[in-house]
Amino acid sequence: AQSVTQPDIHITVSEGASLELRCNYSYGATPYLFWYVQSPGQGLQLLLKYFSGDTLVQGIKGFEAEFKRSQSSFNLRKPSVHWSDAAEYFCAVALYSSASKIIFGSGTRLSIRP
Amino acid sequence: NAGVTQTPKFRVLKTGQSMTLLCAQDMNHEYMYWYRQDPGMGLRLIHYSVGEGTTAKGEVPDGYNVSRLKKQNFLLGLESAAPSQTSVYFCASSYPGLANTGELFFGEGSRLTVL
């Protein structure tokens, strides 16, 4: 069965510091990959997505993610975080064979230290 | 511009009671989804639909039923609620096609408590 793992439950970084959130997936083929953000009490918003081609993808709010096939990873990065980035972040996957079925990871909660 | 609307937003049930969550979208989306969100478990897909009159099981379908009689509505039913179904439920929708894959539009969530 398709699955996606986010090994970090909670991360705290200082404002202005760089950020990397980890995501690993377990499939034989390359899936479609996504990162979503959820602000407190809100639904989820798509940050970025990877289908094919360039392995470094840019998203909204200054985020980027890099697909590494050899590591089955799709880590989210931001060079300098802002206090407003405090939220929960979810990695998600979909298979080419059933692209309508979107599966989410367990999430990483990001706190920002002033 | 409502987007995805879920009703009700809060509900408390007793074990064994039934209820229906309604999701309505006004974006003419083909695909609709129901997820549940529990602490430490992220979002888990309950059921989804790729078009009017069609539904499919997700990761955790047991104890839930769904119907998509109209394109704009996706109903999630609990026939006999259990405490394990206490959760926040999110509805989402999207357009079909590769370019739109994964671009889900979410509702604000429905918090359900089963006593």
C-alpha cells in the first residue's frame, strides 16, 4: 500500500533561520508529491507539487522542495522562516495509476522561536 | 465565493446515533474527498468520489458511508457512531486531470464528538 512518512512530529526553529522538513514515501514508481500547510483552525492549503522534470520545485510563500529518487524523499525547505510560518505541514502523495487518491503523511508541527 | 462548505461545523453525538455531514462545493469540481484528522495521525482518507454517482473507499472506510447524488454535494454518513469516530472531518474537492492532481480545496472542517 502506498504510504508517506514524516519522521519529525514537531520542529522549532528561530525566526530568520533556515528550515527543512522531511518527507519519505514508499512506492516502486515515482508518485505525484505535494506539500500542504495548515494554519491553526483552518483547512489545508497547497504549497507546491512535483509531477516530473526538474527535481527542485518552487512553491508559494517562499517554500521549495527537492525530489530525490534515490532516497525516496521530498523535503520541504525555506531559507529564512517568518513567525507567520508557524503551522502544521503535511506531505502527500498520489500514484500515477490512481492519481485521484491523495494520501497524506502524519504532519510536522512547526514552531517559530522569536 | 463560498468554495467548499461543510455543515455542521460542530456536533456531539451519543454512541449508536446516526448523522450525516454535508459537503457542498460551488467550483464545479469533479473530485470530492472526505478525510478525518486525528492528533499524530495526519489526514486519513475515508472515501472519495471522481464524479457524480461514483464513490470509492479510501484508507479508513469502515463505519462510514457516502453518497454523491449531485455533483456539487458529497455526503458522509455515520450509521451507528462510535467513540473512535471522534475526530475533525475535512471535505475537499478538485478538478480532474494531471495538471490539477493533488490541488485540493478544503473546507474548514467539522468537529465531531461521540460520547
